[in-house]
Amino acid sequence: MRYRQLGRWGIEVSEITLGTWLTHGGLAAGAAAVACTRRAYELGVNLFDTANVYPEGHEGEAERVLGASLAVFPRDSYLVATKVFSPMGDGPLLRGLSRKHVLAQADASLSRLGLDHIDLYQCHRYDPKTPLEETAAAMDHLVRQGKVLYWGVSEWAAEQLDEVVALCREQRWAVPVSDQPHYSALWREPEASVLPACARHGLGVLAFAPLAHGVLSGKYRAGAAAPAGSRAARPADRWMFDRYLTRSVLAAVAEFQGLAEQAGCSPAQLALAWCLRDPAVSSVVVGASTIAQLEANAVVPDLGIGADVIELADKVLGVVRLS
């Protein structure tokens, strides 16, 4: 495993982050999720990403499984990142980035995780209904309490990053240290303004969905039905794949897969290496429901996939990029 500095901040994170969106408490059974988490730690992963709302329908369970999985390891040897924003119930006070919700959910997440502090507490989305100063002040309060060490955001626009950093510096509050954008070789929208904003402010970048929701793994074929059990085969998730599962995109992905085979790696490994080609990307957030998946992902930093291969991959997928 290799490590990168989280933006300009003093912590180093593994280039591979274990994500828990669909696995812990979801697609992976409890024992499998625990095994994957502990194997990830053994392989050098030191950043584990979750959210209070994971998984859908069983909110909070991912945090419980993750906390129990990591409890056997020294607390100073790993980092836990979780998030707040999404609804945790039906009431109007159980969602968003109000001071009330942020503080209450921090305590709830700590309880579920079985921890006394959250290493990285992230605003899962931007909340247009809550004044930015209310959210930033709440995060600063948590940092001063010691319940949160660092705070960050996910899927915020560049102008929102500019505004919150300026506000925190003006008020002498703890500033956000990271952003978690949706970023892959197929979805490059962050390159236009978000990644430059992160570089401008010294924010680390934790890229989520680096496999384009599994499309870059090569599991989907033009003219063929989505494999049984895959996310694209689930009616609830189909909306996420409509833009990816087109003939032109899948043809480019097939060419990308051939390039990976020639390079002696899997398409998923090449997709992760593509994201990591940019030194501004601190880590890629990727889940795993099996030990085999996890181990294949974890070795990517050590494969030494050449810059020439990355450049070819960029050209192959660049013609069908979706942003």
C-alpha cells in the first residue's frame, strides 16, 4: 500500500479507501463485511469511509458493522470517515445540515461506531436550506469538543468550496480539509472546477465511484442483459446506469478492457490507477463484497501500471466521457 497526504493537512491516507455504501449491512453479509474490513486493514488500508445513512433501508447499520470490525485494532492506526445530511427519519429535524441535526448525528454516529471521536466528519451534500455559517460553526464546535478531528464535504460545487473556506478563515473556525467528489475516467465533471478549487484551498480529494458504479469493471456488455445480482439489474438503481449503459460507452469500455488485459491487470485495477494518476487525488473510495475483490483493489498502488497505459486508457474513454 502507498499513502498520500490529505491535501495540505498533516495526515497521510492510503491510496485505497474502503467504502461501505452498499456492503456493510447491505450486499455483504455481516461476517463477510467484517472479514473484508479486517483484511483491508492487514493490507495497509488506513481510511474507512461510511455514512450515518448507509445502507438504504437499514440506516446506521454500516457504522455499527464498521465499528465492530475495527475494534480489534489500535485506534491510532486507522481513520474513520462518516457523513451527515441525509434523512434519518421522517421528521423535518432529522435531515440536513442544521446545527441541531449535525450535533445530534455526530453523537449518534459515535455511538454506533463505538468510538470517542470521528477522524473525518463530512457534509454528505450541500444544504441550501441551512445558512453556511450555521453548518460551519457546528463543525467547528465539534472539532473544539474533540468529537471530530477534521471535517470535510462531499459533492460540493467549486463556488461552495470557495465560500466555506473563506468563511471559516474569516471566523477563525476549523476549515474543511477534504472533498469527496464523484470522479472516474467516465465521469470527469470535477476536473472543470472542483479539482482546481480543492487544489487552490489545499483540500484532499477522496474520489468516490472510481469504477463508474461497476461499469469500468467490464461486467456489462452491449446488447446483453445486466448480470443477475448486479446493481444495474436492480430496478431501484437503474436510473444510475441509464447514462452509462449505452452502446457507445460499452464499446469504449470493451476496448478499455482489452487494454487492461494487455497490460496484465483487470479493468477495475486500470480504472483505479487512472484516478490515482493525478497527485491531487488523495485516495479512491471503493467498496468490496468479497475478499478477492478487496485484494485486487488493494494491490493497485503497487502494480506499477505505466503512464503509457494510463494515457491510452484516457484516450479510449475520453471520446465517451459523460461530462
